[in-house]
Amino acid sequence: MNQHDIYTASFLLRQMQTHGTRYDTIATDGSEDFIPVLQWLLTNGYVEFDKSHHYVISPKGQQTADAFKQRYQSYLSYLDIFAHVDLGKGCF
């Protein structure tokens, strides 16, 4: 998997966690581009199938989505510091 696929996988996990999004295994709803990523997530235990054959987030996927959210919030907090710097004056 490349960086783009890893970001896509993280985004899909967050969608599943936050919005309860489920992806159909047949992918007739326009999500067919996600199938390779969903299969990778399934192979690695981040998603699983529910009784109606949809991809849903697994407990391992929940933990990974939480960690991604934490890293992302930390990153935004770090960048927020620089948003208040006046580059012309060199001060906050």
C-alpha cells in the first residue's frame, strides 16, 4: 500500500466509526473504488463482515481510527501555533 491508500484506509475507518458507514461487498452504490482498500482492511483485521454482508469496522479498526484521530488533532494543534505568527515582524 502506498501513502494515498493508507490515508484512504484511515479516512474510511473514520467514516465507519463516526457516521456508522457500511460498505456493501457488491459495491453497487458507487463505492467500487474503495474495494481494494476495504479488502486490505479486511485482510488485516480492521474491518469485518456483518450479517448482511457489509464491511463494518472491527474493534481493531476502532482503535486504529481513534489513534488516527488523536494524531490528526495533535498535528492540527501543532500547525495552529504557526497560524498566529506574523512572518513580516517575526513574532506572534
